[in-house]
Amino acid sequence: MEQFEQFLRTHLPKVESFHPHYETALHTMLLAGGKRFRPALLLSVVRAYNTLLLPNAYHVAYAIELLHTYSLIHDDLPVMDNADLRRGVPTLHVQYSDVTAVLVGDALNTYAFEVLAEAPFSDRTRVKLIRELAHNGGLHGMVLGQIIDCHFENQPLSLNEIKLLHINKTAKLIAASLKMGAVIVGEEILASQLYEFGVKLGLLFQVQDDILDATQSAQEAGKPTNNDGDKNSFVTLLGLSEALNKADKLAVDLLEQMQAFEVPLQQELNWLLRDYINRHKD
């Protein structure tokens, strides 16, 4: 991921403007780091099948990171989670203003699709990639999950409803990252298999986040914790012990499902997920 990080830093959005901090604000959360988990998933698939396509794939991985970063900026706003820390640094509305955070999020969202539209692939491949990111990151995916989450705060949901919420809010963008990697290397059957795998991986990721919110300090997590008491989290519904059991089961299912993939892909995913698959046990 070191090469991707270098790519990101050399492709930060540039703006000709006399605004005192617009360009700096555009860069702030991108440069704050983060796990780069979604780009890493996409690049793992490409690396497993065609390493020659990796330089081209950085453009697509960057678009995913742009969209994800916009979602975090908006998620932290006072009207949503009202968080003052993200990726270990003060959130944009704290550093600047609510207006700056809203508009920077909007800018990164749309810039993601500009980056995709200019990615060095055929028009047919670019259209497929744009559709996947838009479908899973927009009104059929992440935004749907977010509006359900906000609307039903303080209103308990059933387990199936919470799963649907988090499949949309978290899992679909993770699944899309894997599927988009398969699109890049022309593996259409694998694309569907990876999407299904990614939805389950995204659910595990969310259950783990809920567990870590309940067990870590803000300094350890790099963002506010013990913040889900009024939200429909897996820990709130199931309790910590049962949430841990659910995470264990999802982790075992994912490891079994990985055995069906071709060996190079297994190796790439094993290397990447070794730090994630059981992070709820740390």
C-alpha cells in the first residue's frame, strides 16, 4: 500500500481559488491516513490476477477512498454523529466550520467520479466501475443505510433490520471494492462471488466496529467511542458477549469461503485480512 499512498499524495485535488483554506480542507482527511481498507481490497484482487494493471488500478482505488472519505466527513457532522475526532485528528467542522465540512464532502464525492471517468481503462470498463461505485455508495447503498441509521436512532430495530441497515451503510462499499477489482481484471463470474463475500466481510467489519466502540478508548480508536448507546448497533441489540460470538461466526464463515477462491487470490486476501479478520479479539 506504500505505492498507493504515494499515488494518493501526488494526486490530491488542486483548486485555483482565493478561498483561505478550501484546498487545505480538501486534503486534510485524505492526508490523515486511515486504514485504506477498501482500496487495499481492490488492489489485492488486481494483484492476484494481473500485476501489470496495478498502476491503472490506483486511479480506481483512489476514487473509492475519495468517496469513503466524503462519507466520513458527513457522518461526523453535528447533524449526524457530531464527532470531534476522525483518523486521530479533529474533524473538519471542528477545524473549520459546518459549511466547510459539508462542501468539502460534496466536492470529494463528485471528484471520485471525475477520477473514475479519467481512469486509464476502456470506456466499457469505466462505465462498469462508475456504476458499481455509484450504486453501492449512493441511494441504493451507503446513503440508504445512513438515512435509516439516523431516522431510527433511539428506536430499536430487529436483528434483520439492523443487518439491512449495515449491509447498506457499510458492507456494500466494501463489497463493491472487491467486485471492482474483478471488473478491472475481466473476471465477471468472480466479481459476483467477491461481492457476496464482501457483504459478509462488511458485516463482520461493522460488528467489530461496534465491539471496539464499546471496548476501546478514543485514543486507541482514533475517533470518539462509547458513542453508540442510542444507535442500532449489534452490541446494543445483542450485548457484548453475543456480538463477539457473531463476529467469531462471521470470521469462520469468511475463512471457509476464501478456500473456494484461486490460490493467488487466497494468498492476497489472507495477507490483507490477517490484521482484520479477528481484530475484535485484540
